[in-house]
Amino acid sequence: MAKRIQSQSKREIIAVALTAENTAILERLAQDASDLAGWTISTSAILRGLIRFADRQGPQWARTHLQKIVEEETSRGFTWGGYRKGAGRPRKEGQAHKE
């Protein structure tokens, strides 16, 4: 009878809010990695890899590089559950502005 092997690290399932642009980038990165590896690489594996990569770079890298990217993301106005008040919600094509 085969033994079940339990993962060394337990995984938590979390929700992440992504824009359509972010999702497309993530899917492209996963496809590129899959093409290179010769097997399917999930978007979750890409996210975990990016998190580990950022962590390994150290605090100086985070301050000089990551902080700029995070500021760009937050300045777009998207926050959990919607858009920041006053940042303006992008309108869908053909949608009229409500006064």
C-alpha cells in the first residue's frame, strides 16, 4: 500500500485582486516558464517564485526597486474591494459619465 506524502509546508489559500493587465502578464509568465520547462507551470507557482525572488533580494533592493513598482500600482487607485475614493474608476468603453 502506498503512503501519502504530506507537503513539508502547508499552503494557505488567499485571494488576490488583479487587473486584467496583471492577469495577462501572470498568464504569459506561466506560459513562458511552461514552454521552457516542458511541463505546465501554474500561475500560483509563478507568484510563489516572484515572492521568493523578492525576498532573496534583501531590504535594499526592495527599497530601491520594489517600492517604486508598488507606488505605481497603488497610485492607479485600485484597492481591495474597488477603487480609492477620488482616484476615479476607469469607465468601460461606451459608458457615459454620471453627473
